[in-house]
Amino acid sequence: MHELSIAMSLVEMTCEELEKQTDGRVEALHVRIGRLSGVVPTALVSAFELAAEGTPVEGAGIIIEETPIRVMCPVCREERAIEDVQNFRCASCGAPASEVVGGRELELVALEISSVTAHC
């Protein structure tokens, strides 16, 4: 389950960013995952909860944006999204498309960090 190693990397990167902040708590991580990345979003969420236990990131949410597969159509010369991983054809003209230009993403896009204020 490579999602656990990805989740551990996300926790590590987030903890490094928290060290730069003077005071704050991570509310959520925003992650972009392409359909061809090989990452199962539900497995990543479960792995993240496990990896975050006992760290400053524990309790933070993970918000996943799934990105479609995009190919460059050699006929239209346009970038097109495709839905079927078994059919890499332009949705407009039907031409076979072999150049994948998107859908492999695995990115930590943003962190939601709230300020922690002590109340007496």
C-alpha cells in the first residue's frame, strides 16, 4: 500500500511547514490527485489518518481534488479530457491520442492553518 508512504510524506512536509509558522494548527491539507497517478483517494485518506497520529497534524482533514486524464489531440491540436482509461481518443474528433498531458498529478496544493490563540 504505497498510499501510506505518500501519507507519511504529506505529514512530514506539513510538519516542516508548521515549524516555520510562529503559532498555528493545521486544519486541512489540499491534495490534487490525477486519475493516472495510481493513488486510491479513499486509501490515501485512511493512510493519512494513520500517519498523522501522534503528530502536530493529527486531526487535520485531507481534501482531495481528483483531476481528469488530459491528452493532446494530434488532429485538433487541442488538449482534451478523456473519461475512459481504456479509450485514449479525442472526445471531439475521435482520433487516437498518445500524448498524455495531465492526470498523473500528485501534489500538495495548500495547507489550511489557523492561528492558535491562548485563552485564559
